[in-house]
Amino acid sequence: MKTPLLKIRSLKFAGAFMASALLFSCGEQKKKDSETTEGITQDTISEPANFGGLALYTLRDAMTEDPKETLETVATDGYLNIEAAGYDNGLFYNMTPSDFKSFAEEINLHPVSTHQGSVTLENADEMIADVKAAGFEYFVIPVPPMGMFTFDAESMTMGMDGTAEKLAGVLTTLGEKCNEAGLKLLYHNHDFEFKKGENGVTLIDYLLENTDPELVNFQMDLYWVIKAGADPVAYFEKYPGRFKLWHVKDMDDEGRFAPVGKGTIDFARILAEKEKSGMQYYFVEQDQTFNHTPLEAIKISHKGLKEIGFN
């Protein structure tokens, strides 16, 4: 044991002095150790704090069957933030907005964003009030709203029926309403927004260049950007600060959805540019889980987040 505060300059009585100093020092240390660890048990040594977000769309079936138990599992699995995708008739997963907010707080989950695909200009005010009451910060438009979204089941392709100008106008109107209520409006992409249309216009570029960043910003789904053959980092560089939220989901060798860290996407490269992106929160999402149950997949993805360096 070192005794740096004692400098023995004389050899006279050195042996006896050192022995007594050591005994005193060790006794004091044992006392301090005892005081420090008193009352500490295995139960009071907590795991590291929860981190990261989960898009509840991944668990849509479980959230329909037993939303409260499912949310408790999400918290137990280490997630901190949640994004909803289950609003109907004024309720979030069959809970009133205030009940949803209270339950989330009770189990230490933070409601950050919600996908509101059924929004129209007529119901927007009521919906915005519900989103605000449920404790969310971001009101997300998941696809072109009000009948503009198209899906071809035979080819499994998504698209839009309407003009880029019309969509930009709708987003601006909704953005104004959200801003007045203290919410932030975002548009969430799939792959078709990153492909040039017949008129030569790339929808996402048009929206980015023709909406006010004070009113309209974006949730980037990294999987769909890459699926479209685009580069997320190139968009961060071209339109810095516009991508406030991310959907983080991986892609397997066949181009299918995969748990985070089990696919081919270079998340570390993308994550290194989060400041340029403007990213405030991110959410694991996996539309289909294939070889795992959704509950298994979110555990794998949370582990992957940690390994990649998300926090």
C-alpha cells in the first residue's frame, strides 16, 4: 500500500513508524469502504440507462393485442423513446391521449413522435390537439396524405397520385397548424420519393427546396433511401439540418428488412454525420421480421445499436 503523504526522511525509527502508518491507513480504508458499500445490494446496482428509440409499428400486432404489456417489454428491452403508429378515433392504442402519456411516463418511456397517416385538412386541428395531449413532440406524415398515396400490390411498388406542388402545399398548411400548437411537422420517406418521376422531378428534392424549414422538416428512413439507390450522407450535405428524425433498419443480402447490425448498411458512416443531418432522435423499425418474432427482432436491434455506437 502506498502512503504518498508520508515522506520518511530519517531512517531512525523508520521500521516502527512505517508499520504503524500502514496499520492506521488500512484501518481507515476499511472503514471508508464499509461506509461506501453499506446498503448496496445486487438489486440496487442498476443496469446502464435505457437509450435509443423504437417505432411501435414494428410491434403493431402486439400493440393491438396488449399495448400496455408490450410497452413494458419495450422499456425492459432497453429502449427510452417511442414513436407511435396507432391512432384511431381520438385514441392512441385504445388509450386516451392523457392516459397514453401517463402510462408512458409511468414506465419511463418518452413519446417523441407519432405517424398520423389519416390526417386531412378537415381533421387536422383535432388530431394535432390529441398529439399534443399525448406528449409527442413531432407530428409525422408517413406517406402522401389525403388519398395521394398509391400502392401496387402486384409489383409491390409505392407511389403518389398528385403533384409535388400539391403535396408541398398540404405539408406547409399542416406545418403551420403544428407550429401554432407547439409541435413540429415532419414528412417520412419511402423509396419512391428519391426516384425521378416522369416529369424529371425527384419528389424529395422538390419538397426540401419548396418548403420552409421553420414549418416542414423530414424523418429519413435510412433503409428506403438506400433501397432507392441514394446516399443519406449526400442528402445531409446538400440539405443540412433538415432530417430531424431517423428510422434505423438494416438490409439483408436479399434486400429485405433485417435487425440493426445484421445487414449490409454502413450505419457507422451515416451516424458520423448526424450533426450535419440535424438528427435529434432515431428509431429502430423493422416492417417485417422474417426469421424472428418482432419482439425478438427489437432485442437484437437494440444490441446492434450499442455495438455500432448509437446512444
